[in-house]
Amino acid sequence: MAGLDPAIHAMGHPAMTALSLAQRLIRCRSVTPADDGAQDLLAQELAALGFEVTRLTFGDTPNLFARIGTGSPHLCFADHTDVVPPGRGWQHDPFGGVITGGRLYGRGACDMKGAIAAFIAATARHVAVGPPRGSISLLITGDEEGPATNGTIRVLDWMQAHNHLPNACIVGEPTNPASMGEVIKIGRRGSLNATITMPGIMGHVAYPHRAQNPIPPLLAALTELSTHTLDTGTDRFEPSNLQITSIDVGNPATNVIPAQATSRLNIRFNTQHNGADLCRWIGETVARHSPDATVATSISGEAFLTDGPLGPRMAAIIERTIGRRPRLDTGGGTSDARFIARYAPVAEFGLVGATMHQADESVPVADLAALTDIYAAILQDFLP
């Protein structure tokens, strides 16, 4: 292939297949909610391998489910084609799929188009010798970087209704901090957001008896919330964490008591809590300081843990393949694995995520080849 570093040619056809597909995916400008042909490309590649491909559009979100085989065990791979906006500061075309210095550059290179390409290349290697003993499927959404309301969660409902739920699922998130084989995610903390609106009565600062300042009760409520120890963590999770992210009064004047004050906060919580209980605790705490205050909450996801054989089994496969055994971890932000965990055991493993969402997002071509080998070994172990 023209434009490749000479060393890349020595990697063999499977690595070239993953690299070529990753380049073509990166060249699709699939910034949420756009798709720009990314899922058309995947549908063509998967159909050519013998997959039955189903396109699922919910709202304006394109999704894709593909399966080869009908039996058990059924291993699913979940990923997303949408990416965040490129932003500024790139030295390489964010949608060029440029290769230089042994690295593939482009938005989505590590999060998560590279992983999609690696899994499809691994699948092509696996099915080249015959049909899988069980089933292989892919759940691909275009809504992971967006609101996440018409993507994976809706496809899972469809999969359940059509008898497509897997025995296990791998999510291709970039789990490794600095080098391949460091981390498998077997759980994630939950996340909730809250907006507190504290009412007051506007008035002149020289006549406070004619007004009601909403700031002191808001600060008192926030102090109680932020100094409360939610827990001390577990064997698998760090302590739950509440962070105040904004305090606003919208007051341009220096001599006016504002009519209201608002604040936003986020809690990342472990499996000792659920979102509903934490929302209730926030509301009760705020009400003690001002019964007229309002609290609006939204739960982005519940904490989950896949505390079974999937993670250790994958870790052993990875160690056999690249000589390094990853640790099992639950840190970081949320992912679509939080939805999948309701239906099947799920673990996350992908590329190095050091440059995800940054300018000049990139992945070493050697890592793309290594991930292809790892996914191929997982397929061989699960579906010999």
C-alpha cells in the first residue's frame, strides 16, 4: 500500500488488513451525530466475511448489529464509530489516516476506530479456516460520544427481543494508559449530575432585611454534601467522589442581593451505592437548608462489576499472546459497558488511550497489529 513506512510491510497481511480498515474508517468524518459512511463501510466488510448485517436507526443515530453463526457460545464485540470534534492544533489531517514514524494519526485512531479494525481483522483470520463453532457478533453504535440515548442501549433492547444476547461481550475502549497489555476494565463507577437552584428575594445590599440572600444556604448545603464521606472504597473500587463543578448567581451588580443561586455537582460512585439513593440524599440534604430549593438530577449510569471468569480469562490470553498480564481495573469514566452489563458479562480492552480526544490522536501501528493478535487469540479461545 502506497504511503506506508517500509517496516510496516514486514508485519504481514493481518496487520495490513487492520491498518487499511482503520485508515478508511478515520477518513469518514463521523463526528457525533454524523456518520459519513463509516457504518456503510463496516457493513460491506462484515457482509463479505459472511455476517448477517442489520442496520438499526433510532432517532438520528445510526447503529449496526452483525452476527455470524447461530449457536453458543456467543461472543459479542461492542464499539462505536462516532468521534468527538477534532478541535485545533493538529499537525496531521485529523481525517486523513496519515501514517508517519510508525504511527497512525487521526480522530478515532485509538478511540475507537482502531479497535474496530483490529477486531474485524482478527475475525477475518478466524473465519478463514471455517465457520465459528458458536457465534461472533458486533454491536456498533454512532452515539457513544453523544447523548448515548439512541445507541447501545436501544440496540441491546432489540438484541434481547430478537434472541441475540451474547454469553460474553468485549468492549474495545482504549483501556491501556501507556502501553499495550496494562489494563482490562471489569467494571466502572456510576455517574450522576445534579443542579441545585436556591431561591431568594432580590434586594439592595444596604437593606438586607427586605431581601433574602440565596447564597449562604446554598454554600451551607454544598459544604455538607462535599464534606460527607460517602464510603471508603472496596477491594475493586476507589472511594466514591463528589465534586462541585459550578456555582453561579448571574449577578452583574455589586450592590444587589441576587434572586437565586445555582450550583452543579457530579458524583462518581462505586457499587456500594445506586443512583436513586444518592439523588434522594442530595435532595434531603438541600431541603434541610432551604425547603423551597429545587434539585434536578440525572443518572448517566450505575456502577457495575463483572466479578467472574471473563476478566481473568482474557488476562491469561493476553499474557500468552504478548507476554504481559494486564491488571483488572475499574477506574476512569463511563462507557457503554454500563449498559451491556445488565445483559451479559462484559470486559473492556483496547488500544493505548494516551492521545484520545487530543490533537494528533494516534496509535502505533505495532499496537494495532498486537491488538489484532490479541483479539484473534480471544476468538480462538472462546470459539475453538
